[in-house]
Amino acid sequence: MKKHNFSAGPCILPQTVFKEASEAILNFNNSGLSILEISHRSKDFVSVMDEAQKLSLELLGLEGKGYKALFLQGGASTQFIMTAYNLLQNKAAYLNTGTWSTKAIKEAKLFGEIDEVASSADKNFNYIPKGYSIPSDADYFHCTSNNTIFGTQMKEFPNSPIPLVCDMSSDIFSRKLDFSKFDLIYAGAQKNMGPAGTTLVIVKESILGKVQRQIPSMLDYQVHIKKDSMFNTPSVYAVYVSMLTLRWLKKLGGIEAIEKINNKKAETIYNEIDRNPLFKGYAEKEDRSIMNATFTLTEPKLEDLFNDLWKAAGINGLNGHRSVGGYRASMYNALPLESVEILVTVMKELETQA
Ligand code: PMP
């Protein structure tokens, strides 16, 4: 039986993508070769890379606006380093909204002074700080749009007087935003875009080349731009599956269409969390993520029963992160509404059996 996969990442991808991706392992583009055995410089793969880059910019509405799309390696964690390496000359401003922001700050401190403009650490990151100001003498402002572990999401982004850098690993391509507000966006593929192994970086070229230090080639955005993400062997298969997922999203109607479905899924689960006295949401209501819903049981003694019920319903990946506990329902783009409805049925069932 196919599971209802609420895993936080790597996570569910569209079923049609799984099918096409598996076919390409045996016979890619009817070439008689597997996608796994061809050169990254072959015509067929170069066109996959081009299409993946083009679709990324197109879906975000950033074509022809001075941005480049790169498919790099090393995960979003390497972007914590690369952003600072390429952009931080003296000082950078960071908003601390969780584990991943904290890690980004730690890496950036190796390169210069960090001004933590606000933090929600005082309440174990269950909200998004507001009302902070961004120093105009910093080199850039960094934020995390969606906090995968805590289930909070930025609903508004500041009008930053300095370049705006955003880690969108867990909500890229999920909702409409004015993406031209951002100067650099990065996202590990393994949530809304594809399998683990590649990281999308969208960068406005005009912000680069301003730091004095020498940058090692593999960590230099300008090198990767010049080589069109082929400075070294890219993650061929991860880029291919990402391209298929982006094609799927475009066919569905793009971000506008998926946002409606994502909102419906989020509304379905949060309504039940708020209605059912056995559950309590973790994040502040106004900051709730439409990608990751975090919640706990109000009666801990029901844990075994609830776990048995959701597992019996074919649900996978519902346990919360160890730093929050409880449960986390990750509802990325490819998760069908039907899976959320099944989870809600199980939550109601707990109420009946408790
Ligand atoms: N940022 C966010 C928001 C994440 O959710 C994650 C991983 N879940 C990371 C960064 C780290 O990504 P990676 O494992 O690709 O380095």
C-alpha cells in the first residue's frame, strides 16, 4: 500500500515524477542509455540543466530581471557558508527564527560581524519576530522564510535597504511572493523541488563581485555562473528529477495553482488542531506554516494510541523533530489533500476512542 507521506524532507514528490524518473534510469530519452551513465556534457543533459534553470526563473517570475539560477551541491548548509563568503565584507544582519537560521549565523560569523536583528529563541522559536529594523550599513540581510522544524513561516518580508538573502529550502515554489524583492534565494531541492543532492540558488548578478577576499572556485557564485552550473560534475540525476518536478508544477498552473491547494491542506489540518481538544498547535497562529504543521497531544497518555492509529492508516513521517517533540505534518507541494483528510480522520478517531 502506498503510504501517506508527511516526511519533513526528503519528502514526497509527484507520483508521475517518480514514474518518469524511474523510466529514465533504464532508458533516458529513448537513447538506449541510462540517465545514470551519460556525460553531464552530453547534449541531452545540457538541455535538462537549461530547462531546469529556465523553469526555476519562469515559475518565480524572475526571467529577464538580472537573475541567474544555479544548481549546486553541498545542500543548503553549504549556502550558509557561500552567502557569507561571497557577500560579507564587514557586517551582515540576520533574523534568527530557528535551528537553520542559527546554523547560518554560526557559519557567517567566520567571515565578519553579525548583527542578529531579532530572535525568537526566547520561546523556542514558536513565532516570527516582528518590528525589527535592518541596519543600512550591513552588507546584506538574511532570513529563513519557513522554519521546517518549528512550523513557523514568514508571511511578510521587510523592505530591506540592503540586499535581501533568503533560505527558502522548505517553502520555495509553494506560495506567491514578489520574488524580485530578494537578491539571493537558496533552497535544498529535497522538499518542493526534487531529491536530495542539489541546491537551487537564484542570485541577482549585480550583488556579486563586491567583497575583497579571494573565494575558492567551488564556493564562488561567479565561477558557477560563468560555467552554467557545470564547473564540476553536477548532480545529474537530482537535477533531472528536479526538472521533472518543475515541469509538473508548470503544467499544474504554477505557483498560483499550487498555493491554493497548499492553503486548503493547511486549513484542513489547522482547523482540526484548533477544534479537537486532544491537540494543541505549537506555533503562534499568525505565524503558522502552510508547509509544516507542528502540534502536540494535550493528554500525553494517548501517545501510544494515536501512534497506532496513524500508522494503521498508512501514514508515514509524522513524528515531530526532537527539539519540539509532538508531531509535525509536512505538507509539501506533492502531498495530496486526500492524505491530510486521512490524517484528520485519524485525529477525530482518537477523540472517539480516547
Ligand atoms: N534550511 C532549512 C530551512 C532546512 O529545512 C534545511 C534542511 N531541512 C536546511 C536549511 C539544511 O539543508 P541541507 O540538509 O540541504 O544542508
